[in-house]
Amino acid sequence: MKLKEKIYTTILCVIVLLLYITINSYNNLANSVNKVFNVYLDGKLIGAISDKDALYNLIDSKQQDIKDKYNVENVYPPKGLQIVEDYSYDTDITDLETIYNKIEDMQDFTISGYEVRVTKTDENKDFSIYILDKNILKDAIEDFILAFVDEDAYNNYMNGTQNVLEDIGLTYNDMSILENITIREKYISVNDKIFENSEELAQQLLFGFDFKEQSYTVQTGDTIESISESHQLNSQEFLIANPEYSSKDSLLTLGDTVNITLINPQISFSYAVYEIKEVEKDFDTQIERDNTKSPSYTAIKQNGVIGLSLVKSHYNVVNGEQNSEVVIDDEEVIRAKVDQITVRGRQESVWGWERYDDTGAGWRWPTENPYAVTSEFAWRWGKQHNGIDISGSGWGSKIHAANDGVVVYTYSGCPDNGSYPNNCGGGYGNHVIIDHGNNIFTLYGHMLQTIPVRVGQTVSRGATIGYMGNSGQSQGTHLHFGVSIGNPNSGGTYQNPRNLFK
């Protein structure tokens, strides 16, 4: 064999030998590598295990109490648990019981359920609800809705079987929940609040998630209105909390326990109403002077007659509260109102800042016809509504002074369209205050910026003092009409404006 061939042969043998040694070393090394599962909780390594399924099974088997409490078949690891597959030369495997105990000490176990996400128009009030069955949400929302509308009427709306309204009554349209509600499957911590039935969830949606039920025992002489007033509710709120009573005139039984918890709805049920109803119209009082009689003389020449109209209107309602704005579609006079005519003796004027001549004409309604009262002087959502809201005569319609007096305050710095909440003008928007003497003041709120009177101006009963708008804390075109004993800007006390017209 030539020398050159011997060299090639030697080199080849060396290469083969090295290759053999390398492969054999690799096989030995590979045989010494172990597959493990590193266990992390909230990003922190708590150990390594050889069988992740064994850990899952251990967790599931040790949580029979949770299974029994929630009537579920399986219990799962905490939300922050991660198990990552790895290969290691180190065979230091952590005991499963040790891993389990660490998990139990650090985090809560989970069960399979659903997260309901409620997104409100105010992003700061978004919240989540946890349930185990989708039907819990469906039934709870239906129970919530039935707190505000009659069940038969709701079913007729849902089934499309409402009768066409031709006589006195009302029909519903556009029923909806205003919030965006989504639902998705999720592992839920067993220490989260999990709703297991629709009745409990409906109560929480109606009264708030941290409410404490308050009750009252009916005493002699109690009525729904008197109980409501003494506990800062209005009658409608009482009826929502106590659905067994059909109206504010329902009879109470001595010793019965009633719910006086203030409702605090967590979602918003909205619907539109078309209504036909009979509305009484108060008569006005006209004064005729007889200068041959003394100033104290008075006699009724013509008795007043209360008018009656059939009014067709539509408006919106959210959680049982009628929107401030109502649109009157038609008004048919059934009985025309007849003004009362009173004859009085010669006029005796005694003018001064706190006292004015009593013309005897009484108080005038501050808006034009047609009109509808959308909110009375009453408790509303735990706060006193210190006037009455009047709508129906429309945007820009005239607002009139309810009686003779002097303008003591005007505010016209708010945009004509307001919102809720909006504290412009103290919430009243553009408004006027009139001093009528005898410490009686009237306030006219939510008007347009164009206010035709000035501070110090004397106005007569029926004078135009502004125009109906939607300024300040307002949800629609209307007038807020308030009556105060004492200047409302200086500690006056608001009274029910209805008392002026009795």
C-alpha cells in the first residue's frame, strides 16, 4: 500500500472513531435528561413535577366541599397557575402534596362558570357578575323588568299581542336594557360572589350589590303614601319594592311587614309609552272691580268649572321614572273649563318689598296648554324633588309668572340643551326667581338662555318671564316649577306647588 493511501485510511479511521464516540456520548447524555413540569403561581416558581395531570387530579379530589356547595363536578387550579413543560438534568422533583399545599395557601381554587360583563355609559361604573348557568341571568333580568311593568303587559309586548289603543289606557314600545351586557365562559374563583339563583341576582340588580333590606311593620292609620313619605320614598318606589300591592291606594293590613329599602337599580330598563288618559284642567280666576264697594268686599259672580280633556301623548320611562319631557299628540276637550269671575271692591294698593296688593285673582299655571306634569313634588331616588316638572307645551313655549311680584334673581349662562347630571345654574339651568310678597317665592328652571326680564323688574300675573327649554340638569324639554317660603337662594324652604292651586 502506498504511503498516500495509508494516510487517507488512517484519517478515515480517526473520523469514524470520533463520530462513534460523539454519538455514543450524545445517547448517554440524552438518556440522562428528564422531562419535568415547572409550576408557577402568579409568575413565581413554586416547584417542579413529573406529571401535571396528577396535580390536576389531586386538586380536584381534595375539593369535595366546593363541589357540594356549588353542585359542580370539577374544581380547577387558581387563575394564576401556570405549568410549563421543560427538560432538565436535575431530577429534583417536588412532592405533589407540597405543591398542592403551596397553591392552597397562596390562591383560591376555581370552578367553571360564566362572567357577565355590564358596560354602562359611565365607564367608571362597569362591573362583572359571576354565574354558573346562563339561565340565571336571563331569568334575573326578566324579574328585574317585571318590577317596573305589569307581567301581562310585558308578555303581550314580547309576544306582539298588544291591542291597538283606541280608548283610555297605554301601550309599550322599544323595551330594552340600555347597558351593553356580554357573557363568556370563565374559571371563577370560589371566593368571588357567585350567584346560584335568579331571585338573588334580581334583588341585587334592583337594590344594589351591598344593600341591606329594611322593613317596617304597618301601624294603625298607615297608608302606602304615608309610609313612603316617612321613609324618603315615593309611592312608585314603594310599589316596586312591594309588588304584592297593585296601587298606592291598596289597603294595608295591621301588623304586616313591608319592604322600605330604597331601590338602587344597577342596570337601566327603558321603554316608550303611548298613553290615552283623561286630564282635568283647573279653571282660572278673573277679577272684576266694583269701585262702589269697600276693598274688603268680594263676591263670586260666576263659579268656575274644572275642564276635562282626553289627552294622547307619548314619553319614555327608565326604571319606573318618567322622562321629564312628554310629547302631547292630541288633546280633545270633553268639558271646557269655565273661569271663575269674582267681583271685588275698589283696589287698595300696599306695595313694598315684602308685601303686594292682593288682586284676588289667585295663582296662575306657569305654562301654556297643552301640558302634562311629569314629576311631582316628592321623594325621588332618596332625594326630595323640590318642585313639579311640567312638559307638553313644547320647546320655546312661553313661561308665565304665577302671580304678581318682583324678579329677584335671573341666571342665563347655561346652554339651551343640558344633560344629566349637569350642575349649570345649580342644576336648574337658566332660571328666574320671583318674590310675590308675604315671603312667597317662585322658581322657574331649565329655560332657554333668552330671559326677557331683569332683576328688580315688577311683573304682573301671567307676564312672560322666559321660554321652555332643556338647560342644566335636565333630561328633556320641561319647566321645573318650585315654590319656596323664603328666598330659595337664602335658606328658603320648598313647598308643594300644588298647594297654590287648591
